[in-house]
Amino acid sequence: MVRVVVIGGGWAGCAAAIAAAKAGASVILLERTDLLLGTGLVGGIFRNNGRFTAAEEAIAMGGGDLFVAMDANNRHKGINFPGHQHASLYDVTTMEPLVRKVLQNYNIEVRFQTRVVDTVKFGKRLQAIVIDGNETIKGDVFIDTTGSAGPMGNCIKYGNGCSMCILRCPSFGPRVSVTAKSDIKEIMGQKADGSFGAMSGSCKLNKDSLSKEVREKLEAEGVVVIPMPEHLIKSKTGGLSKKACSQYAIAEYAANIVLLDTGHAKLMTPFMPIEELRTIPGLERARYEDPYAGSIGNSIRYLGIAPCDDSLKVEGIDNLFCGGEKAAVLVGHTEAVITGLLAGHNAVRHCLDMQYLKLPRTLATGDFISYVHEQMGTIEGLRLRYTFSGSVYFERMKLHELYSTNRAEIHERVASSGLTDIYNRCLV
């Protein structure tokens, strides 16, 4: 049987594992920490703007397991907040066990607290990866979904130091890139000023630390927008350029505190000194849930992207694929899932000497992957962030009539591409 080894248990890794298992492979997923989902443990936003289209395309192609799980676990559906329409918010406090169950349903072996430290390579093929304790795990094909955030040294060098974020490097060891360990030079994303990396774009507040009025409104409506005091707006505006999530780096987020109910109160800013935060009405007792050092900074991302083509095969290694932030300068769980699905499916095709699947540009998901890779070939493109939910790519979706909230229309578009249920087909 084809043996697929997925390294990294975030949204992309879980999607890759599911797609490979559906295609008929035996799959093992290695996760450095004790939980799946990575930054998805503190995410929560999906189906906003063009992400609705992307999710429905994935569902029509047979890759909807994780979106169905998110839909089943949403706290709010069809809400609007600055710059975003028809968003759903999944509950970050209960999402991870549901995803574990999905993986179990496909007989995917998951090994937690398993950190990769090296690779075994012969020529341009990976033969095995080495984990802590010097154990080797062999496979026919490998998928790198280790992300681009961490290790701590990057947060110290390019950010404000370790912010004690959900990645928990001090507890489980720093992230290790399989691509880098395979002697492939990685790509580094940049900020507008040419410096490297970008800071994660949101914090989480403990809802019980909010005032009763703010908490009740947040839980009833899903969103609370509180105008910022004038003296704080200028300092907050300067932080927008640091954000990984450019779709939330618009004027409304500098002029207001925007809170979303994802189980915690999701504060749509990279960080904010607690003394300033507590001057805002309703937040006088506010306490950070993630990162714990949300007063001083957040995690740094986009410092380890694999060079890959539109099939998501890593250049320079014959049997290595990638997904999520490892595959491009992209933002978000939806974006991670759609790249993970393609990587997992193509990993099995590789082992069967089949032609790789490349999603057509008549689909938003196909156009997204191709467009982002094209843009990353330029300095200007490396300074942008790409997402279905805003910024330059959402504008492109609308311009090229790829954005739709009509399920029947989206599913017909997939059918016209000949890709209906492609991810449900057993290839082995």
C-alpha cells in the first residue's frame, strides 16, 4: 500500500491526510504538540467573503469533511463585521476533538509530541524523516505542512520576542521544516518596508474578563465594535502594517476595537498593551487568553515557504509536497485546507505515476494557487498576503467573476471542470 507521511497537524496537514486516505493511501500524521489544528486552535473565522466560494468548491470536489465539521461547530453564522460579509465563526474551544474524530474515521494514524529533527535523503528522494529520539519513519511520499511561524528565534529576531502563543515552542520544541532539512532553500515573505515576516493578526481575550454588557452582546450577535479613544488610534494605526492578515488591516480596525465570538473574544489586532486595552469601556478587566504575552507582541510568520509548483510538489525533491503557509504567502484556515487537499491527493498520484492534478483557473481555488505563485516571483508580490477573504485576491475574484455565494452555481462550475467528487475517488 502507498504510505504517505504528513508532517504538521494544522488545518493543512489534516486536510492533506484526509485527501491521501480517501485516495487509498495508508497515512501517518506527525504533530509536534499535543493538539491538532495549530493556529486554528485560536482562529475561528471562515466563509467570510470569497472563502464561502472556496469552501463550496472544495465540498463539490469531495473535500468537504473539515468544512462540514466547522459548520457543525459554528457559534455564529452569516454575520457581518468591518470589511467582511456572511462570515461563520467556529468554536475554537471545541473544534479540535471533532477534527480528531474525522481523522479517526479515515483510519489515519496520528502521533502527537513527535517532532521532526532531520531527513534521510538519497539523491532527490526522501526515504525517511528522523524524529526526536533518533527514530526514523519511512514513507513513499511526504507532505510538509509545518507552517511558517516560529521557532522562537524568529520571533526574537523579526518580532518582539516570544509571545507565548498557541504554538508553544518552549514546551514542545521549535518548528522544524522538512523542506529546509531536505536542503531546499526556502522563500521568506516580506513586509511593505522590505523587512522579513509578518505578525499574527489577532489576540484572544478571556470572555469572562469582559464587562457583562460586552460579553452578552458578543455572545448574542457574534461581533462587538467599540470606538477607540482618540489618543490610542494613532499608535494602533502603526501596527496595521505588521499584520499577517492584510484583510483586517483596514482603517476600521485602527479606529475601533473589533471583537468576534469564537469561544474566546477574538480581538482583531496583533497585540496591545494591557494598560491601554483596559482604558476602553467594557474592557477594564481584560485578560489575554492567547498569546499570553499579548501586551508585547505576537508570533511571526512567513519565514519558511517552500518553492513549489501549482501541483504543490516541492521543487528539488521528487517525493515531497507541501500545503498551508508552507506552500505560499497565504492567510487563513480555508486557504490551508484547499492547499492541503490538493497536496494529499497529488501525493498519492505521485506514487501511482499518475499525472498530477492542477486545479483549473476557472475555479477560484485553482486561480488562487496559480496567481499567488505567480506573484511570489516578484519582490512586490512577496510583500503582499493572499486570501479569499480580502485584500488583492478578493478584488481579483470579483473582477474575474469567481466570487459567488450561490451554491448551485459554484457546484455547477466544479462539474463543468470535470472535478465533482475528485477527492472522493480511490486511486489505489
